[in-house]
Amino acid sequence: MRRNTPLLTLLTGAALGVILLIASMLSTPSKAPAGYNAAATPPPASSAATQPSPASVTATPSAASPAQTAQTAPAVVTAPVRADYAGQVQGGKASVAISIHDGQAIAYVCNGSAIEAWYKGTAANGVLIMTGKNNAHLSAIYDFGKVTGDVLAHGTDYSFAVGVVHKPSGLYQATALVRGASVKAGWIVLSNGTKVGSIESDANSAAPSATQAPNLDVATGTARDGDTVLHAVAISGATGSGF
């Protein structure tokens, strides 16, 4: 029995070593394989962090449409609201004078004799539409430099393109009561000083007849018809006189 004691001791120690080795292996966690990320995948960011709130969104204004631009752009003015025009018709057989004042217009056509007519009408957006007695009518377009159109007086049609004038050039009118009849005279003074006028002996007639008017003194604004002194009024689109 004494000879076997060292062997038993050796076997007992070896068994104990094996037991301790196994216990040590069981208590030590295994290492993760190479390349493995032990950290957990981060959770997705919350919607509050990734979605801007309505209050933080700044709207970018869109470009204005052509229609919006046209509504906001200032209108381009192509015709005056107050102006005076005068000159000879084409062919030079008569003269025409037109005065425009705040949408209203007065005109006169005269050949210095029987053919003459007064017109009234509207002036808007560069267009003149005017009428007178005995089917007389005038239609034209106008701008800051001239007025161009056609006019009918006593059955005679004239075309014209006349320029802007300033007093004393332009249109004049005189009325008077002579022997119970209403007399009406008109004069056109051209830029070169030439004067042409006619006088109606019965202006209230539906188709008044006319003859050559007496000379108008522009300085005094008077004309003498026999024993009657006619006092002329300047018709001015610039000032509104005579409207």
C-alpha cells in the first residue's frame, strides 16, 4: 500500500487540474468573431429630429406670372387727356380743329364758305368718336403729336392728319342773337397765322347754311358782322375753355 501512494497522489492531482481547467473555460466568455461589430445598430432617428416642423419651413416665393406682372406694371399712356390740334385736310380744301379735354371733344371743319360743321363727342384711349348736325360725323385716332382720321361735313368727306397747336392757334367760336335768329360763327387759326371761318345765320336749324365769316381779331377776340360785334371764345382743350 505504501508503494502506490505517490501514484495515487499524482493521479489525484492530474484529475484536479483537469477539473480546474474545465471550470476556467466555462467561466470565460467566448470572443466575438473578427469583423463583427458588437455595438447594436443605432435606432432610427425620431421623426421630430428628421422632419422640420411647419413653423420652421420657409416658403420660397414663385416667380410672378406674365398676367400678374401686367396687372402690377404701370399702364403706358399713349394719348393726352388735354390737347388741341389744327391743320388743313388732305388736298387743302378745308381746315379742321379738334380740342380734347378730360374725355370730351369738340371739333370744327370749315372751308371758309358753305361747307362747315361742328362736332361733339368722346375722346378715350386714343380714339375720337364725334357727331354733328345733318349727319356729320368724325372718327379719328390721336396721340401726343397728331390726330388722324376722316370727317364728313355737308356730304363732303375729308381725310386729315394734323398736329398739336397752342394758342393763339386753334379753335374759336362766337354766338349772338341777331334779329331774333341765333347766329354762330367758327374760326380755325392755323400755326402760320392763317384764319378760316364760316358763320351760320340760323344755328338752331337742323341743317344750318353757312357763309364766309368776318375776319377775327385774335388779339381782341372780336369780329364784326354788319352792325353786330361778335365776341369769340377760345375753345381750348388745355384749359377747358368753351367746353
